[in-house]
Amino acid sequence: MAKKHGEVSQHMFAQYKIDAITNGVHARTWTGKVFQELFDRHIPGWREDSFMLRYGLSLPAKEIWHAHQQTKGLLLERVNRETNTGMKPDVFTLGFARRAAAYKRADLLFHDLERLKVIAAKVGKFQVVYAGKAHPQDQEGKELIQRICQAAEALRGSVKVVYLANYDWELGQLMTAGVDVWLNTPNPPMEASGTSGMKAALNGVPSLSILDGWWIEGCIEGTTGWAIDSTAPAEGDRTPHDADSLYDKLEKIVMPLYYRNRDGWLNVMRHAIALNGSFFNTQRMILQYVLKAYFE
């Protein structure tokens, strides 16, 4: 769980003392091959000590960009081979891959298709890669995937959107390492923690996410990524508010930075590695379990 989940659980079970240890991911497993080689050259010892990734702030900008473009190329090669979509490596690419459950709101991005078309025409082209499976008995999850596929068809000619089949460990690693920004849009406060954004951070991929789960702890606005404003009233449908915030961040901050300020973008990538990659990993998580749970 994450700290926020601990707070929510404490309210639910007030008679018990509930603490929280935020999840982490295995750094060597979820760092792509190209970035592993980059870290090996400049941060020796990172494989044994994930905290060493804090030295990611000193990684050469050109090498980070080259490593990312190589990794992005691997992802888009698979996308184009399987879907014949013709996605291009110089186009800003969003990624979203996780279990297709209704509360995760994978279709929030498509709340206003006309707004997306305007952003693509005004700010720059962008493309979106989706993946994820629904539980066989989760009808809502299946319908969610159908809506995304329908939106992809409606956006044809303006925004390229694909939903990749057969989502598995290998594809998950390829996506978290290969997109430009990792998107997460759960309905708060239902995200217990989340880990896919942690995997992305190890590869210098920042998140654009609702402030829920681990992202409340991991988000330093404009430094490790960006928050989608989630301060809408808890009552009623918050979708229009959250979608507007998402569009505003894409149109006014994230995409302009990507297309017009390469140095600024690379600075965010560095901080994603150095601050989030070095902390949201299993080494820190297990250490906290030892200190706070096993030997308390």
C-alpha cells in the first residue's frame, strides 16, 4: 500500500493502529536493457544498491536522450509490427497499461475527443499506446477496453491510438521504458498504491497522474512529473473536472516542454530516475519492513 491507503484504511478500521509501507519495484528487473547499460557506465554499483540511482542527476543529457530514443524505438517497432499504425519515434507518446478495471478510468483521456483533436493541431502531434487485460468476469472492464478502441477509431487521422493484445510481463517492461510519459487516472481514493509509474521512473519516464496512491509521495510538480488536479468534490461525477485538468496539463505544460525545451525535459527525466527510481524500489521497501514491522 501507499501512505494514502494507510490513512484511508485507518478511517475504515479506527479501532486498530494501521501503518503503511509504500510499495517498490525491483530495479534491475524493470530497468530496460539500454538504461541498464547507461547506469553501468555512470553509476557503478546501482545493481547492488538501488539508492545509488540518486546519482542519476549527473547523467549526461545526450546519453539519456539517446538511450530513451533507442528504448522508444523498440516499443514502436513492436507496435507497428502488430498494428500497422505507423507510429513515429519523433512524436510525443503517452502510455497506459494495467488491469482494465472501471475505477482505473483508462478512458478518461477520451472524455472530450474534440479537445484532443485541438491539442494535436495546436501544440503538436501525439500518440497513445494502451495495453491491459480485464478479468474474465469483469464486464465493466471489457466494456472499458471497447470504449478505448471506439475512441481510437473516432480519432483516426488526428491522434494515433493503439490497444495492444496479450499484455504480459515483457510487454509491460517494454511500455514502461519506451513511452515518453506514463499516464495514470484512477478514481481517488481507490488506488492502493500502483507500481507501473515506479517502473517508468527507473527508465527516466515521468508520470502524468492523479494524486492518489504512490504518486502523492512521488510527485514533485514539474520535477519528477505532473499531477492531474483531483480536488473536485467527492460527490457526483468528477470525470469532467479531472479530464479538463488532464487536457490543460498536456496542452499548456507537458507537450510544450517536450517539443520546445529539450534541456528542461531531460531535467525531468533525470529527476524521475534520481528521486523516484532511487526510492520507490524493493530495496527500500524491504528495509522499511525490517525496521518498521519485522523487528519493531
